[in-house]
Amino acid sequence: MFYLRLARGYRAPDLGRWLLTAAAAAVVAGFLLRALGRALSDPLGSGDAVVRLLWCLPALAAVSWFAAVAARAVPAQRPERIAGLISAGAGPGRIRALIAGESALAAGLGSALTLVVFLVLRNDIAGATLAPELGMGVALPAAAPVTLLALLPLLAGAGAAIAVPVGDTLPGSGPRPAPHRFHVLRVAVPVGLLVTGVALELYGLRPGAGENARPVRLPAGLGSSNLATLAGWAVTALGLALLTGPLLAWAGRLLAIARPTPLRLLAGRGLTAQARRLGPPLAVLALTLAVVLTVIRYWVAAPGTADVLPVVETGLVVGCAVAAVLTRLAEIRGTRRDVTEDLLRLGAPPRLLYGAVALRVLTAGTVLLVTGGLTALLGAAVLA
């Protein structure tokens, strides 16, 4: 209780992170409870209950990942809070448990709110349209919703606990700057995946390939495709996502070559130093947006094939990806606060710093346009 009292005093970023986690968990809880309601309404042995639960996995992964990214940013955003806890005798393990407990509590409250709404609607309030989704007219086992909704705080808490490095919580040991160079293996693996995926997709798109191949039925009314094309696109998308970090670092180095101006030097060195942290969330965002644009293009070309559930789930995943990117940017800003203050103290004009930020954003956006555009282009070939 003493540590919880020290942890109080939320600011707007802390409250926003907490509310976003709760809201995302509430939406995912709605997916889980809808799957439960349909399982109660459908006849036994239909087999659709497992498919509906599998649809919830991407949303569960998105919430857990966002909780991890948000928890990772806490030591950088609130160093005075971590210092106060350390002064009170809390070690790295307790600080990690406290941050994980906050994420689990937010996810648990969001899930509980959705459960209350679900139970209220089952009390003869919902109409005939929602009756099958809620399992009305069938007794609700008490353990079923509790078991399903317990997954959200457990996954959010576990993701937050794993994401917070122990070294960042020790006195005077802020996050160590990552080396600017990527290991050759971290570059060779995504390049190999990219080449393999493109070769597989070209093999699946060859003339006459669909005659002998067994078609794979895609969800959400997206038609069908052969296994080689689908596997090739998945491997290519993974390779492009893993290559985002090295591409950001190389783009930063290109900005700082050939007698750079102070603007290009600051932007290039900053982007190179931040590539390792910015790479994963930006890669997830680019991959998600590429998939969304590809699916929307298919739905526009084939009217009447869209489904409500994939649309809502896609909106949740995109929202978590955008929130994770913004959280990571806030974390980087917190870790670079001392550097910015030193530059201003040395006489650097604020216009120069703002220009360097704008140039970094433009360069990173170009990299994401390349990786996301290739992912969307190859995905459109899968759904053609």
C-alpha cells in the first residue's frame, strides 16, 4: 500500500495510457463475450465457436503489446516517480510488479465494465437482433465469462512485466543507448525472408498455378488463394517488418553524409540512434495499415463481402499500433530531454531542433511508405 501511495499523482500521459489500456481491453472483452454468446446460441457440434475465439487472438495480442510498450515508457517518462520508489526501498522487482499491476488493473476494469454491460443486455433488454450474440434464453455458466475475461489482465500484466528492463529501474542507470549499427545477422535474416517470400509468391502467381493447387479459403469474405501465394506474402511481410529498423538507421546515415549541414547532421544522427527503438512499433503500424488498405480495396471491388467484426477488430489493432508509436515517441523524447537541454544551453536555436524533428519524421515516413507500399502491393496480388 505504501508503494501505491507513492505511485499516485497521475499526469495526463499516465492517465491517457491507463484509459487507453482499459478501453482496448473493454473492446476485446466484447469480442470474447460475443464469442461466448454465439457458442451458447449455436447448436452443439457446429464448430464455429473455435473460429470465433481464434478471431479474438489478434485483438488480444494487440492489447498485450500496447500494454508492454506503454509500460516500457514509464521509467523514461516518470523518472522522478521511479527515483521516489527506489528511495523508499523498492527494488527493480517491486517496481516492475507495480507497473505490471497498473496495466493489469486497467485491463481488468475495462473487462469488468464490458461484463456488466453484457449482463445488463442479457436481462431481456437487448432486442431480437442481439439475442443470438448474447446467448439469450440459455443459462450462462458463471465460470465461462470469468475465465475468458481473466485472460486480458493476465496478458496485459505479463506483457508489461516483461517489457520493463530491470536495469532501467536502478538508481542512476537510465536506459543505455543502443549501438547505432545493426548486427549482420539482424540484416541478413529479413533480407533472406524477403527474397524467399517474393520467390514463393511469384511461384504461386505463375500461369496455371491455381489449376492444380488446393485453394485456401480466407476469412472476412476475402475469397480464396493458393497456399504458396499466401505463405509467400506472409514471409515477405515479416521480412519487410524486420527490415524497418535497419532501413531507418541507413536512412539516418544517408542524411549525415557528404559534409552535412547542422540540420541534416542532427536529424541523421538522431534517426540512426533511435532506429532500434522506433523500428518495431513503426513496422507493426506499417504492416497493419498495409493489410487494412489491401482489404478495403478488395471490399470496394467486391461489394457486399465486408463483415462488421473484422472492421471493428481492425480498428482496434490500428488504434493500438498508433498509440504504441505515440508512446514510443514520448519515451524517446523523455530519454533525449538532457541532450535537448544541452543543445539549447550551447546556443542551438529552437528552429534548428524543430527542423531536425521534421526532417526525421519525413525520412521515417518515406521508409514506411516503401515497406508498407510493398506489403500492400504484394497483398493485393494475393487477393486479386
